[in-house]
Amino acid sequence: MRVAVYLPLFASLIFTVGWPALAARRLPPVIGAWTLTAGAALCAAGTVWSLALLSATLLDDVLPERHPALGVVSHPDPVNDLVGLVAVGLLVVGCVRLARELHARRAIHRDLHRLCARREAGLVVLADPAPQAFAVPGQGGHIVVSSGMLAALSVSERRVLIAHERTHLAARHHWHTGVVRAAAILNPLLIGLDATSRYLCERWADENAARTVGDRRLAATSLARAALAAADTPLPPAALAYHGTGIGARVAALRAPPARPRHAVIVALLGLVGLMLASDVHATGDFLRMMVPFLQQVS
Amino acid sequence: MPKGADGRRAAGSTPLRSTPLRSTPHPAGAGGQAPRRGAGELEAEVLGALWANGSPLTPTRLHGMLGGDLAYNTVHTILTRLRDKGLVVRTTVDGHPAYAPAQGAAEWAATQMHAVLERGGDRTAILHQFVSSLSPADERALRAALSEDSSG
């Protein structure tokens, strides 16, 4: 319990630092995004469980050393009480932040739906010279494109854009980024994965769009032209100045040959996640060994 | 804001989901036909072309712009459907029927969208945007890539 309970925290750290460097650029984005989502969720679950175990070690402090009915109570005290208190604090803060995030997300999706549901086509055009495009998920989904973006692209480049956004909707990328975001809220060590997840979903949509139009070069050109058109227009309101990652890297990836799955990378990743789960199981066993006698004595 | 339409489910969203995404495997660089596209995709293409053009288009010219793999009748059908949905309007060019995008609907959508996105601090962060802000180095690299493509 002294070591094992902290291993999931350690594994999260390795995952955050090592995973994007190791895998993000060397795997096909579909595999990259899925392993990232699953890994982040497991890291968060492992850490939350560790924190729950640490919090539960405070149980024995509920009773005084001498209880009128029980006599002398033996206190296992497997970890320092201060650690237990910090764990409780982290859990509470994480849950509150997660609830607020979910609330905010639901609010924006409701607003966007109210707007999109009035358009009886998958495409919602905004009369706006600032080039922008994004997907609004849910109920079949909508693609929102500004007239500025449509004007900046040629017929075949627009086809890439539409295919890209449709991939976001069909592959439910909002779930991927949402799960990673939630994991990062519960386990702040994972905060760096937020941007990686968004990047990988974009890459996934880029690759799928390239496959749909049957031309990677065209997909790269479309992306470059859209990005430059957006850069040439004065910035839209502050809310739209969104700091995303790596248009340059996305264009370069489309101009390079497609990545192939590397089994060694995937095996290394699975090993890391396995280590983390094993350490949690181990810590749980330790916890039960120490605390169950105490609880039996009390009840 | 008219309230009646809010609860109405978007009919156009159904084909969007049901259309297979990885439609037809397409040999890269074979220069053959583009893969078949679903109804939602075609509507988006026609609407996109009308918006990009800036002036009304006759179905014939639109058909020419969209490339040879679409039948003229298909273009016509899509235009009729978009008109029924109030997304395009019919006018005339030199006595021929022509179509233009409905400005009012898009202006309304733009205003609403600005309002929605400005309401909170970081609301765009959860949307999957096609492009985001560019670093100066990225911008130089992209310009070089585009000019290389157009010259090559």
C-alpha cells in the first residue's frame, strides 16, 4: 500500500509525457486517438481509485484511541493522515470541476442545437466573411461553414472540408475529446493530453477526408488554403481566437506517406496501462488487508 | 425569435448520418471518377458552390462547375430540395431560371452563432474547427507548400 497506491499517479505522468512523444506522430491517427482516449480514461480511473483508497484510510480516525464500548481500538493508519486529507481535497475539487465542465458543455450544445435544428440541411451557412468551419455534434450533426470559408476554397477543396467535418460527426470525435478532457479534469497530470486529443481527431478527419476524395495532396492544399484564408482575415471576436494545434504539422502529415501501425509502440502502451491497473489491484489488496480487521473490530 | 420551429427535428440531418463515410475505396492518384456521394454531401456541395460564386447561377452553369460526375438532373433535384427548405432562392439570369443562396437565413445564423460563441469564455475550444490559429512559421511553410503545388 505504501508504494502501490501511488503507482497510478506515476503511470499517469509517464503516459502524459511519453505517450504523445512516442506514439502521436508515429501511428495512424485512428489508432492514436483511440489508444489516447482509452489510456487517458484508464489513467483517470486508476488515479481516482488511488485517491479514494487514500481517502478511505482516514476512516480509522473517526474513532478515538479508546472507545467507551470497544475498549482500546487498534488503528492501522496505513498512510499519513495529511496524505489522506489531500486525497479527499483533490477528489472533491475534481468532481466539482467535472460537474461544472459538463454543465457548460450541455449549455453550449443546447444553444448550438437550437440554432442548427432550424436548418433543414446538414450544412449551416453563416453569412460571415471570416473563414471558419466546424462540426456541431448530436442528432445527426450539422456542419457550420461561413460564406468566407466557402469562397476561399475551390469545388474540390470544399469537398475535402465537408468530408473532414462529416468525419468528426460520424466518428463522434466530441466523445474522444470529451473523455480526455474529463480525464484531465479528474487527474491534472493529464492536462497535456487535451491538446493531443484534439490534434489527433483533426488528423483522423484529415486522413479520412483525403481517402474520401482519393487525393492526399488535394486534402493538404485544401487545409493550407483554408488556414491561410483565416490568417489573412482580421481576427474574429476574441471568443473565436482558438489556440488549436499544428496546422503546419497536419499539412506536412498529409504530404508525407500515411503512417503505419507500429506494434511495438502499441505493446509498450498496453504494458504501461497494465502496470497501472496491476498497481491499483495490488493497492486495493493491501488496503483490504489492513482495513478489514479494523472494520470488523468496530462493527 | 419565432418559437414554433425550435422543436422541429432537422429532416436534412438524417441522410447526413446514414450516408456511409468511407464510401468507396478510391485508388489514390488513379485520376478516375470521384467516389459516390450521399444526399447530405451533395446538398452541401451545391450550397457551397452557390455561396462561393457570389452571383446567381443557372443549373447548367452550376452543373459545369461541380464537375462531370454529377448528372444534370441530380443538380436540378438538389436545387429544388434546397429551395423547398428555404436555403436557396430562384431568380433569373438573362431570362433563364437561376439560383442564389438565401441571404436572410445565413445572416440570421451568423448573428445567432456569434451570440452563442461569445456567451462564454472558451466556448470554441470544445468545437472541432477545421482550421485554427497559425504560427508565423506555419504560415510561411503553408505559403511555400501552396506555391510549390501550383507550380508543380
